[in-house]
Amino acid sequence: MLDSFKPEYIGYADYLKEKTKEFQHGELETPLGFWGGMDIFFHGSSDKLAFFYLTERSSWKWMKNFVCLGKINRFLFDVLLNLWNVAKGNTLFRTNNIPLEKFHLFDTDVKKPLHKGIPVKYISFHELDGIAHKYGTKSIEVVEEVKRLDNILSKIKWDMIMSDHGMLDIKEFVKVPETEKCFIDSTLARYWGEKPENMPIEKCKLIKWDTKYGDWIYLANPGVCFFPNYWQMKECKGMHGYNPKLKEMKAFYILNKIGKKKDLTMGELHREIA
Ligand SMILES: [Zn+2]
């Protein structure tokens, strides 16, 4: 799995490009949000929209006692919570820019790795995602990273190569209101309880989803990034998590199987290989 690999990047990848001439491949439509794509890939369906949600029964309640430590050094705060994750066999994660005094109000929707218990050899490459966030999708850094990945792929045996989403270049940063019970992702602003006031409604739209993820959920318009948010410390150039119907948001897949170009949704890909 190549995190954030867009179909257009094939143009920089000689090996993969050659493979598209004989093997089934295409664009991949992923669901809205940040975790549903790989959840559907492995399990066939998903209601996951985001990583964090508000709950009174958070697994992180005990971290409330370490807010002071986090204020001195957030890295130590993250080390502490990941020691707990290691002990439980959970995926590791960082608290990034989440206000420390709020952290214990949220729980994480994905605990065990999504592929756990599924009989596949799964390797994921995440460097491209970080590079495209930092430098933008049209940068020379992205081209170089795609070439590096292409070289690695040419040396390993694979049955399928795919990505989890596309990415688009940010045009505008927009500040959204912060309330006591809210979580600000980069393209989703989620509020529990009262409807937030002063929402920049011309820059986003209200969407409907399971209220577990927020009573009021706003999706940023393409190219708009909510900032400040709970993920990025500073402004970046590329982002994903927009309307999945946008061409820029499409992921990519290729099967080690003779065939033509065939665009699929993540659900269709799951059924195709199940
Ligand atoms: Zn990303």
C-alpha cells in the first residue's frame, strides 16, 4: 500500500507504467474521511469517518494526570501513551496538535491494525504521504519519492499494489471556531452539543454522518484546509479528506493479473479480490 499515491504519479514510475500495459489497474474511489478506505479494503464495509471521537468512556482518561508533563514535553506524553499501545498490541499514534487538556475526552476509533487477523502479507509505505503534505503534489520531492518507490516495487514480488487516497494542493487556510467539545481535523470540523456559531459556511458544508463523530460535522470545500487544526503544527501544501468524488481524491490500484483499465470503488476492489 502506497499512502497517497495518485493515478497521475504513474507518469513518474517507469516500472509501474510498464505493468499497467498488461495488468488490470485503475482509479480507486475511496469513502469520505480518513480511515474508511483501508477499513473497506480489508473488511468490506466501514462507518469510520475519523480517528478520534468524543466519549465519556475514553481509553485515554488516565492521560488527564499527565497534562503537565505534556506541557513540558509533548514527546514524553506521546511516549507514555504509546507504551500503553505497545502493551496492548495497538497501533501507535501521536497526539500532534490536540490540546493536551482535551485529549482524555476523545477515544481512538482504530486500535488494532486494520489488517490484523487477515491472512495477507501487507506492507505499507507512508513516506510519500508526508512528502506530498509538506511540498505539494506537483513538487520535485514527490517525483523523486515516486521513483524511489517504483524502484523498490520492481524488486519485490507482489499480488496487488494500491493506495488509500489521493491528495490535492491547498489554496486557502480557514480558521474555524473552537468549542469545548469539538475536534478540528484538517478537512473536517466536528462539534458535539450546541451548533457552533460563526462557522465560515461559505468555505465548507454541513454533512450527515453517525453522530458518534460529531453532532455537527463540516467538510471543507476542495482546497480549503482548516487551520489551526489538531493535526498540523504548521501550514502545509497538500491535503486529503475532501469529497471523494473529486478526481484529485482518487487512489490507484494494480493487480498482478492480465487485464485492462477498470476504475473501481474500494468496496468493488474488496469484492474483486475476496
Ligand atoms: Zn496524509
